[in-house]
Amino acid sequence: MLDIALLGCGGSMPMPERYLSALLLNYRGRKILVDCGEGTQVSMRLLGWGFKTIDVICISHGHGDHTVGLPGLLSTIGNSGRIAPLTIIGPEGITEIVKGLRVVAPYLPYEINIIENPLEPIKLGINVDGIELNGELVELDIRALKVDHSAPCLSYSFYIRRRPRFDISKAISNKVPKVVWNMLQKTGAVEHAGVLYTPDMVLGDERQGIKICIVTDTRPTEELPGFIRESDLFICEGTYGAEEDLDKAVKNKHMIFREAAELACSGYVKELLLTHFSPVMQNPEHYLLNAESIFKNVTIGKDRLIKTIRFKSE
């Protein structure tokens, strides 16, 4: 089960009832933050999910409405008692951006590892003690895609892997000792009494996982439908709602509601969640039909809206 909280659904500048871009993924008590605009800490405090277990921060791009909340948040994470390393992922230039923002937060009790412009999927091993990058217990894959904005910008895809079921008949037929059953389920290959046993000797077929895609601050691109394909939840910017704002969207390299819905259709996603609203759009729900006429399952984002995605039952 994966919980997603939309911490801030605004773009450009914070509004009294709408903080800037930030989103939190919570899986097995460990958290990944996507973007960190103004108001992120306040929204997290209102949400009550805690700061210490944020293991990864993914930044879409360096514009202030997605980053200026970062130095304060990093300090708060340190004050929460975290000492384990924290990873920041972002587009080209993210190292210098983080360095500049940390002028006001130079001393932290934990190490920050920065992954700039990742070209390959990032694999995370998740357990109750934290997230291990490129570990053997891979449960989550993060993929990034370069998109079309006025600054280097990445969209993100998160895939939560589901472990295959333990197959007792398979374990017995392969003569696997019971003493290593649990280890094969959790840690990979195990050597016992001079014999090497592998997980495929006790596990069934891989089961379908959960896919979440986050696309913000971009024009539609040819690569996006394949990138978001069959997402359980597609979180997409809808900076402008009205058709008459298309020229403005093209100029500023953003999207209108219709374009986000067209991406949802072409990507065969299950649900579209619209976010990153322009401050001039006071009531984005007034433009909901512009998206729903193309893609039926649409939700208008609100600060601290929570979505829970469960693994499919078999």
C-alpha cells in the first residue's frame, strides 16, 4: 500500500489556501518528497506524517516555486533526530542549486548525497530501518525523464515492486530446507550446508506492483505517453484550465487541463490528479469539464489531499 499526499498544489507564488509545489510518498513508513516549494514544512506539520523518515527528495527543476522550501526543511529534518544519509535527485545543475540554498543551512547532522540528471533507473531497497540505494532488497524503482520547460526539468516515475508469493510446493519439490525459507524471501541467495539456494526455488511468479508518475512544468512531449503508461496514478500539472489560455501555456512551457487529459488517455493511466495551478486560477474545479470530457477519472488537487493506492488482489 502506498500513500500519496499533495502537500502543495500551487505554481509561481503561494496563496493563502494553496502552498507551492510539493508531494509526499509514504511507503512502509519511509518517505520520498517530490519538490519543496514555500509552505512545504507547514503543510507537512498539518498533515502529521513526520520529517525524520524522508529518505529521498526528488526535485523537478530549479525554479523557486519548487525549491525555496528546501533549506528550512533540511534543517527541520536534522532537528528531528535524523543522522542517516539523505539523497537528493534532480536535473542538470541541481548540485549547484542545493549548494546555494544551503548557505542558510550549512551544518546538518546527516550527509546529503546528490544524484544529478540520472540516466539509469535508481533502485531502492526499502526496510523498516530506511532506504538503501542500489541494495539487494529492491522494492522501488525511480525513473526520470527530461521534459520541455524553460529550465532543465525532470518528470518522475515511481514503481513499487511487489514480492512474489512464497510457493511451499515449489520449495518442497526443490528440497529447500525450512531453515532458509525466510531468508530466501527477504535477502536473496543463501548458502546452507554447502548448497547454494536461490529465491526462484521458493517463490512464484512476480506480481503486479504500483506505478505513480509525476509530471510538472512542461509542455506535452512525444516521450511522456510511454513514460506514464498504465500508471495507477498520474499526477500532472494543470497550470491553466481554460482553452483560451493555450497560447500562454505554450509561451510559458506549461499545460492546460485538456492537454493533461490527453496525456492521460494516450498513456492508458487509471487516474489523473491535476496540480500546479496558476495563482490567477482561483477555482480550478470550474474547468474540470475541460479534462473530464477527454478523460473521465480526474481529480482536482487540493493541499493535503491524500490518495491511497493498494496492490491488486489476486
